[in-house]
Amino acid sequence: MQRIVIVGGGAGGLELATQLGRKLGKKNKAEILLIDANPTHLWKPLLHEVATGALDSGIDELNYRAHGKKHGFQFQIGRMSGLNREDKSVVLSAMLDDSGEEVLPQRTVSYDTLVIALGSVTNDFGTAGAADHCIFLDSRLQAERFHKLLLNEFLRCSNADEPRPLEVAIVGAGATGVELSAELYNTAEIMAAYGLKNVSPEQLKVRLIEAGTRILPALPPRLSAAAKRELEALGVEVLTDTKVTRVTDKGFINDAGETITAAIRVWAAGVKAPEFMATLGLETNRANQLVVNASLQTEDESIFALGDCCSVIDKATGKPVPPRAQAAHQQSSHLVNALSARHKGKEMPKFVYKDKGSLVSLSRYSTVGSLMGNLTKGSMMIEGRLARLVYVSLYRLHQVALHGYWHTLLLSVVGHINKVIRPRLKLH
């Protein structure tokens, strides 16, 4: 039986494993194996909500092993550290517990077809001190670390003799930076409502730092300006044309030598594929992404890649497909058909990217974005309630791909019930 190994259980990798499990695994036409360094999955665009406490990761995360049992694929925990193309095997590094004791030794996993879907990590562009003094929102653990720091800072403020500002600075005014900025004010408002002394949106001082001329460069200028107005109305200080050259434990130092002070520092500017990708012996670009052809196939015909860790040219624009959740979703759907065709000895279809637009949520205050392509037969700029509805539907589409419509409907109902019976914010 052919073995298809998928490394990386992010949005694209998990959707691919689920669909192939249903199509091939359950029918014993192929063995589908998913490998990930974590036991559970959480949709990455939700990490800013985990960081602020708006979302409890323990409720929304999905267990890979249980999901695989239900949908026809196997799961193995492990972190990819190497690749042996001659033996067609993936090397997994040893797994250690919190005390440094070995739980699992270094292992190798053989494959007939390999799909690398390792996603991306934050790119600090080599900025001095960024790795030591900033939080990168790449994973659930990092988001939870931010949440603990935030709660501790709120407690310090509440214990002060008089109100003092809580300074948070975020580098990068893309979707993550903008959404996190807005969510912080929602968190401060709820914490004040729960009676925490000396805590209020007025005490929160968020600075959003962007090296470019405007925030949200992926959106049209009008929507970018609208988002900026919304943020400034909340109290966010938006600093454009500001390049950070160094980071210290006190804050960010810009190219003019000025220090932007902050108790909590977040780096959300740019992404790249994990560093070790460049050591696999496959062609990569400057961002460590695997270069793939129109079928998402690397130079090795038995190895494919999808999502943020791969670079594929969009024929419509002549530029690489942007690293977005919608791209990973489309690529996973494509590979379900492509690998099924390859399994039958047929010609694989070519991947065609369809840009559906971009949406950015400013917490409960507003949502802005643009819808494009087949969805609107052109492009349409949307704001407010309609934009919020479409934004939420993106997560529901991810859930539908994993669970089906009926299960997703039940999850939606449970989510609404939890909003009634649980606190509005995770307080621990």
C-alpha cells in the first residue's frame, strides 16, 4: 500500500490529511500519515485572540490523533529535522519532556509520497535583540505566553498606588499587528468591567510600528485609512515610516536613535519558512520556502509542498502566491485531486490560485476588507457587520473542511452557548 506522509498539521496540512483520509485512507487505497510537533491543532489566524484571552485555546483546539481515527489517517508526534531522499525517509528529532528527559528517540519515517506543510515563522530580518526581547505569535504556546505576560502586567497596574500606563508595542502593521492592537483594547475594557483596579482602556498605551507608508498594505488605501482611523479612535498610536533597528528590554529603537518604550514587545513583521528547510537539499528561495511547480511539486517528483513553506507562481500576476490561510486551503484542495490522480497513474492538474480578497477584524469594534475574484466578479470593499460576517465565515469554512457541515453547525451552536455561560475573557 502506498504511504503518503504529510509533515505539518496547520490549516493546509490538516485539511489535506483529512480529505485524503476520507478518500483513500478509509477505503484502504493508501496509508495516510500526518506528523506534527504538537498533539493539537489551532487555526493560526486565531492566535491573536488566544494572546489577549478573547479565545480559550483549550476549547477550540483539535486533537490530531482523535481526529485521524475518525477520518481515516494516522498521526505521529514529532518535529522534522532532516530528509533522506535516497531512502525516502523523514528524520524526526528526539522528543524531550520539560525536565529534559527523553520521551521519544530520534526516528525515521519512510514515505512513498511526501507533502511538506510546515507553515511559516516570524521573520525578524536579523534585527538585533528581536529574538531575545520580543514575542513572536507563531504558535499556541507563544500566544499563551503573551497572555500570561499581559495578565501579570494588568495585576501590576492594579497594585499600583495610582493609575499608570501599560505600554505595549507591536512591530508590523499587517493583519496580525492590527488585529492584536484592537483586541488589546477589548481586553482592557473587559478587565475593567470585571473590577480590576487601575485598569482601563485609557491606561493602555499601544503603539503600532510600521516601516512602510501605511498599515495593511494588502488592502486598498481607502480601507487602510479607515482601519487606521478606527485604531486611533480606540487609542492606538500608529507610527508609519518607522524602521526599527534594535530591540532592548526597554523597547524598540528606531533609525533615528529614539526609544519606543514598552513593557510588552511583539514582533509581527514578515514571515519566512523554518531555517532548516534550506538544508534539505531541495531548491529554496531567500525566505527558505521550497520552490514548487504548478502542480506544487518540488524538483523531487515524490515530494510536494503547500502553504506558507512553499513558493509557487500565480500565473495571473506573475508573482508568488501570498502566504495566506486561503492559499493553504486552496492548495490542500488541489493536492487532494492531484495526489488522487497520481495514485491512479493519471496526469496531475495544475494549481490555479483564486484571490478571494482580504479581511481584517478590529475585535468587536469593526471589520474591514475587500472581496475579490469569483466572489464578487471584480472587487468590493466592505466594512462593518457584513465584513464581520464574512470574516467569521472563513473560520467556519476551515471547520467544514475538517468536520463537515453538520458537525460545524453544532460547533457554532456550542460557541454561542459558551459566550453565555463562560466569562467573556480567559482570566487565568
